[in-house]
Amino acid sequence: MVARDIGLKVKAPEQDCTDPFCPFHGTLPVRGRVMEGVVASTKMKGTITVRRDYLRYIKKYRRYSRNHSMTAAHAPPCIPVEVGDTVRLAECRPLSKTVSFVVIERIKGKEDEQDG
């Protein structure tokens, strides 16, 4: 099965899948926000939790505070991800109560960091 173009400059996965919610091999369109984060949990079936760290400026103290947010995202079977991997997410239509993002690319993982 040939991976379709999703309209973003990301490399298509080498593996094939039959997941209807895969943006490359299914019919799920992506739109809107694209963001990166670190995989915090893979305990749900087909869904991962991604942690994004950011700084927030507090005007009163003239300092920054370190904050994070957790986002649930659908992980298609053609893109293997593990805890600690850095992934790129794209917004899609709501797939469940909490899932409105899908993984489109695995940027780097633990084994990539050990090699280089």
C-alpha cells in the first residue's frame, strides 16, 4: 500500500498498516496545529500521552516558571514509538473524548541518542 501525501513535509513511514485513523494509510485528514513533544506513556491501546515543556513568564517576579502540558494522541501502528521518544503531532478531528492529535513522525528515540 502506498502512503498518501498528508500535506506536511514529513517522511512517510516504511511500514504499512490497515488503521483507518492513520493519516498515511487511512482516511484521516490532518489540519491546524503541528507540535513536538516527548512520549510520556504508551499504556493505552493505540493512544500515547505526550509531554510538552515550556517556559511561562511571570510579570510580578520578572522570572520564568517551567511548566508542562500533557496531550493525548493517536499512535498508528506503522509508526513505532516508545517512552522517551520525541515525536511530532498534527491536529485532526476528534477521535475520542481526549484525542484530537495524531503522531505523524518519530523524530528521535533512545537508541538514536545512544548511537550519536
